[in-house]
Amino acid sequence: MPHVLNVHLNDRLVGTITNLTSDHNVFTFADSYRDDPGAPVLSLGFYNAERKLVNPSKVPQVRLLPFFANLLPEGHLREYLAQRARVNPVRDFPLLWLTGNDLPGAVIVSHSEGLKTPAEDPDNVVPPDTEKDPTVLKFSLAGVQLKFSAIHEAAGGLTIPVHGRDGRWVLKMPSATYKNVPENEFSMLTFARIVGVDVPETGLIESGSVRNLPPEVRSDLGSALYQRRFDRDGDARIHTEDFNQIYGQYPAQKYENVSYGNMLSGIWNTMGEQATREFIRRLVFTIAIGNGDMHLKNWSVIYPDGRTPQLAPAYDYVSTIVYLPNDKLGLSIAQSKEWSDVSFTQLERFARKAGVPRGVVLEAAREMASQIRAEWPRAKSNLELSGDMVNRIDAHMASIPILNGKTTHAAALTSETASAEPQAEIS
């Protein structure tokens, strides 16, 4: 018999996902949601160019639609969750069923008949004893890094809650492959805050002091990073989605098919000038610290009122060039992923191709570049970075034209409007 999951945004029914015996997954909007022009937004990706809600025509097998697939963890974290829950890691449906009560944003997924666990079928469903197993952490924080949903105790410290549900903090564990990644991310987020980027509350904690960590997770690798979830406000859930969801791509495609120019055009057309300027400021910051991992899943929008998209607070800022000296931009700018190509001339082409006034782009870029040049010399000695890391970032910044002062001819440009080439909105 087909299983049906109800999809809610908080307490509002949005639609259903039906898992057929062939393992095809059919998502359908509820009539009450589709016919309500004031309904909260599930994803910008479900709207057409006229901003009308469209029922998806695709019926994927084994996988869910990209929007839902992106709610699930990737890589080692997915394998870990599937192994602990004894479900097939290839199949999205049982993993969404398992984690549906603590997904990113305001999405809540539950069985239509109120079943906590499906009938016994190891190839098709979650085993019935999984719900009672206290070692299974039933949460989903999308991404590949090993991370947990955690509770910050009043007396200090962090605890992984039973089943991992309902945590208000993201806990990111240190890597056995790359040294001091939590310290790196904490430092880059701290520096981002210094230059005016909106970032969540963040801190470092010794891994060994975190209570209720699963026994197979190493706690001897040093500090972990904790960060307040911006999709939670007390018990309230605030809806968010990442740009991979907006563009309707599966997690493995997060570096593909879409450029920063596509994002720039979509943000300009959908969210306006203020958000566009903030996007450019964050993009310049990403370039300055040498973060080659700013793919589509590391940019998100948030819906404070349920309908109006805004850029979500920044996250996942890591200087990857300190580990991978030959790393490049995660997405292209004016058809290039080379750090050394990022000049004001390139940014002018970038704006023109995206149909955005060049003054908006260049002024925001110039402002952020100036702030970084002013603040980095003072900040770098107070961050949780080794001397070698600082030296690598120094050398990297010196190689970027918009930071090293070698292409200043565009600095006098004002907000005159370049000829706009029509571009599609985010859809």
C-alpha cells in the first residue's frame, strides 16, 4: 500500500508526497494551498515566470523532488544517519519520513495516518524499532560536514538532545582530514561580522565537553563550532531555502548549471537593490578570504513573514585556500572562476550580463573591498588562525585586483544604469 506524507509549513498544509510501490514519489499541492494567493511560500522554485504556483510534472523514482532532497543531509552525514536508522541511504522517502519533525526551515513532514514508524519492510521503510532507539538522531541539517542539532544548557555547555530533535544550535565537529576547520570558520564568521555581514551567533567548544555525542563520533580532534540556528526563534520555525532548492537542482549539482551572474540577476529581480548590494558585499568577502566552497547550498533566503524572501544570515564561511592553494571560486563570475580575474572591469561585465545597474554592483564591491583592506590588518592577529593560515590569506588577498589597488579606474563610477539584458527571475 502506498505511503503518504503530509507536508506542512508550520501548521499550514501545503501538499502530500505519495510513495508508490514502484518507489516513485508524487508531490501534489493541496487545493487549499494552491488556491490561496496569500499562502506562505514553500519555494520560489515552484513558481513560473508569472509568479503562479505550478504543480511539478516530474515524478522521480527513489529520489524526491529536488526541493525535498535538499532538506536531507549529504555524504558522510547521510550515510551516518541511514546506518544508524537502518534504512537504505539511496532512498529519500524513508529519510524524509525519519527526519520530518526537525527539517531546515519551517517544513514539517509527517505520515498522513499519524504513523510514527512504517510497517516492517527493510527495503522500503524505516524499521519499526527505529522510533524507540535512543541512539538514532532524527534531525536533518543539510550538508556534508558531520553536524548535529544541539541544545545550549542554561548552565553552559551543549547537549545533543534525545533523537537529536528540536535543537536550537548547529554543532559542527572537527575534521580528521583538515586541521582546525572549526577555528577557521569561527574566524571567518567573526571577520565577516566586523565588516558588517549579518552572521548568526557563533562560538567554539571543546568536542569532548559536548554531552550525549554518539559513541562512534570522535571527540578528541579539538574544538567544534556551534552556531545559533537562524531558522528557529524559540519554539517558532522560520522558513528558509537555499539557492539549490530555488533552482530545482539535486544536492550533487550545487556547483553546476548556475553562475553567480544568474544569482545576481535573480536577486535583483526578486528582492531588489538592497539585497543585491548585500549579495555583492558577501561575494567580495567570499573572494577576499579565498572561500572556494560557496556553492548554491551555502547561500539561502529566509521568509520572516512567510512570503517575502530576504537574504538569510551568512554561514559556512571557510578559507579553503589555506588547505587547497589551487582552489577556485565555487561558481563563475563573468565566465571565470579565477580569483586573479576579479577586477572592477570584470565586475562591470558581470553586472551588465546580469541586467543589473553597474553602479549598484561596483559601489557595493568597492565599499566592501575598502572595509576589508581597512579591517583585516587589525583583525587577523586576534582571530583563531595559525600564522601560516594568516600568511596564506595575506598572499591571496594581494593577488586579487579589487583588493590590491591595481585596477582603480572603475572606482569613480557612480550609479549610472548600464544597458540591461533581460534575464529570468529566480524560478
